[in-house]
Amino acid sequence: MQEFAWPVRVYLEDTDAQGVVYNASYFRFMERARTEWLRQRGIDHDEARERHGVLFVLTGIEAHFLAPARLGDMLAVSADVVETRGARMVFRQSIRRADEAREVLCDGRAEVACMDAEHGKPRRWPEDLLRELSKR
Amino acid sequence: MQEFAWPVRVYLEDTDAQGVVYNASYFRFMERARTEWLRQRGIDHDEARERHGVLFVLTGIEAHFLAPARLGDMLAVSADVVETRGARMVFRQSIRRADEAREVLCDGRAEVACMDAEHGKPRRWPEDLLRELSKR
Amino acid sequence: MQEFAWPVRVYLEDTDAQGVVYNASYFRFMERARTEWLRQRGIDHDEARERHGVLFVLTGIEAHFLAPARLGDMLAVSADVVETRGARMVFRQSIRRADEAREVLCDGRAEVACMDAEHGKPRRWPEDLLRELSKR
Amino acid sequence: MQEFAWPVRVYLEDTDAQGVVYNASYFRFMERARTEWLRQRGIDHDEARERHGVLFVLTGIEAHFLAPARLGDMLAVSADVVETRGARMVFRQSIRRADEAREVLCDGRAEVACMDAEHGKPRRWPEDLLRELSKR
């Protein structure tokens, strides 16, 4: 099975004085991958609000660093929905070096809640939105 | 004459793999100093819009790098209005190392335009806003 | 017992188009608090390497978002070591609004490994370094 | 004549609470374009130091904002060397919306100095490096 992976080049802006990618930059990369995963399914924030009446709200993120990425590296950032229950959706994300060996540099996770756009309360994911997300 | 200077500590987030502060970070520092200069005069963006009916719109910024700042450095970032004419306000800003020698590391400039909050068109700075800004 | 808390003002640079603090910015805030917690104990990265022959390597970070911080907010970011075992040190961190109510906006965690500076391998934290860290 | 232009998607990380791209983000975009322009000519920082014994040092940058870029926009960032004299190289850079109209959103400029990698002093750009840069 082929998972979704978004290519990311490491620029100077992403690195720090320890000579590697700065810790918070990995979350910027993971958010790009989730955004592009949604875009591929025809969904963005405006779309979700206007057509489905819901907001995606990020409720938790984490990253485990296995090996550092460096200036000039080409990375592949995955985004895989591993759980959808009630108001909750969980992404598993990995950041690999985009070469032959495809070493995993960072193992991540993001939890997103479905909120009613009008009342700002958690609600079940709309069935038609879930159908659109399960397309590839 | 004592100019306004805002203290900024250099953290890992501000640096890059060349071991110094990343170029765009200096603009983040300069924007903090302008924000605090305004706050000291009792002005923020909401205030300007609600009480004066205007928006501050950044129209140009520049920086000249004389010497690099490094991880852990304590900096002093100035913000000095050097011109106010028509819809235009020009800040001169310097970034110095906050020690005895006070070496200038970066020489900056920011140009801000006054826009009518309702019609989004440039307009002269309101006289009462200028009076508040000239207080110290 | 009074825990360590570092003050952080929210600037434009920290926010995003959803009108709140951008997710990765919370990790920049938490890293500032850990850095200042160490500085208060007289330790920085150079110090740890030169005097103790070790490196601090960040191996994992996480954040759970309870309520959003907004432009202009003053925050208090804590850093508390809750576990030190073998090569591992765990910080519990919270981000609160720095007002009367002190609402918790974000609940975080950072895991740091002690690495031998020469061979780049995990090792137990040096006893004298732990003693310096337990001072306040 | 076709100038070099690097595609940049605007993500949440690039925007601020005013709903548009944050000022310092434009400099991150311009630096990506300069890096890719160099990469296209087979040059990066290691290359320049090892093969030519020189460092590229950024000595000044500026941007003039004509219209705001927004979340989700696709941009095209140009990088054009407009002057090379002595130790100095000047890039003219524009950021346009990557659609039919190609509106210019930001007009930028970057000045880079050639430094001797060994003595850290400004020096003339090596002739063979200039030849490689003039290829397309």
C-alpha cells in the first residue's frame, strides 16, 4: 500500500545553530503534508466550513526524533489517518530522508477535532466529509 | 537623547546552520521593537482601528548586516520615527549587542502607511494619533 | 512550591491566519523556557560540553492544546524536570495566560537525552551536572 | 527572456493574525529562490567553499510590499543577478501570484558579498565561479 508523502527541501530557515533542523520546523513540515493530503482530496479549511459546517481544530501534536535532518536534505513527509472516532481524527506522520535508504528521521502524530463552525462545539465528523477523505 | 530600545535574547529558534542569527529573524526582532514602542504609547492595532479608524500597513522593510548576532546574545533593538508625512511613517531601527561596546550588528528601516480602516485607502495620519505617538 | 515560569509576549510572528498562535510556535516558547531554566542554574550548551563533556539532545516533544493564545497575550511558560533516569531527562511544561485566572492553554512535554560529546553515544547524566540542575 | 522563478505555496506557518503572509516570511521565500537558483547552476555553500575557497555572505535585504499574499496562494519567486562588481553581487527578486494575472505582490533585493573562506575578508568573485553562475 502506497502512503501519501509530501516532498520537503530543508532550507537555511529550517535549521539552527546546532547545524541540524530546528525542532519546531518538523511540525511545520508535518502541517504542510496534512494540508496537501487534504488538498489532494479537494478539502481545505474554507471548504470544510462552507460545505460541511465544520472546523478542523488541532488538539495535540507530537514528534520523536530518531536522527537529524540537515541543510539541503530532501525529505518525504507522510500523513496517514489511523483513527476516526466521534469528533476525533488521528494522523500518524513520518519524516524520512528522500533517498534510497529512506531512513526515518522523525515519527509524528497529530490529533484533530471536528468542531461545529457555528457553535464552536465538538461534533461527529460528517459522513460525506469522511467519504471525501477516504478517496485517494 | 535616549532612544527606545527593546531587549531581545537570541534563542536556538532564531539561528541557522551557519551558526548565526538567520536573516529573516532580524525582521521579527524589529517588529517586536515597533510593537513595544507603540504599546508604550498606549497604541495597538485594535486601538488604532477603533479609536482612530485607521490601520497600520507595512509597506517596506530593509536591513543591512554589519556583524552577525549569535546564540545566547542579548540584543537591544531600537525603533525611532524619523519621518511622518501624509500617509507615511518611517522607522529607523538598529540592532546592537547589549553589552558595554554596543556594537551595531544590523541597521534597519521600516515604512508604514496609514490606511482608512473602512475604505482601505491611504490617508493622512490623524493629528490626535500623532500626538499620542510623540509622547514618551 | 513555586515552579519556574518564563514570560512570553505573543507577537504577530507567532500567530497565523486562523487568528491564534500557530501550533509550532508553542514549541519555540517551550524551548525558551527550558533554555532560561538552564541559564538560571548556570548551564548552557557550551558549558555542558566543556565542563561536563556531554550534549543535551532533544529526543521527543509533545503539546496538547486546550485553548488558543492570541496576539498581544502575555503567557507564562513553565519548565519542570519530572524524571531523570539513566540518559534520560523529562520536562513537563505548561503554557498559561499570565493573568489572574492563569488558564492553562497548552500542556507540553520534552524529553532530552544525555550524549557523550566525544563519541556521540547516550550516557548517564553526570552527578555534578544533576546537582547543579537541582539548585534553584 | 525567461527569468528564474521558484514556486512557493503559502501555508499556515507563513501567515499571521492579520490574515495575510507575515512580513519576514517573504524573506524566507526569497532565500529559497536564491538557493534553488544556485542549485540549478550546481553551486551550494559547501561547493563554493571547497572548490572556490569563498563564502557567500548576505549583507543586505529589502522588500517592498505592493499587495498581500494569502493562505493557500501559489507564488512565483524570481532571483535575477543584476550586478556583480568587486566583492559584491546584487539580486533583484519579485514575488508574484502564480496565476494568469501574475500580479507582483512584493519587490525585493538581496546583496551578497564574496568573502575569502580562510581569512574572512571580502575579495573579488572568482572568475570560474562567475562563469558557472552565468550558465542556465
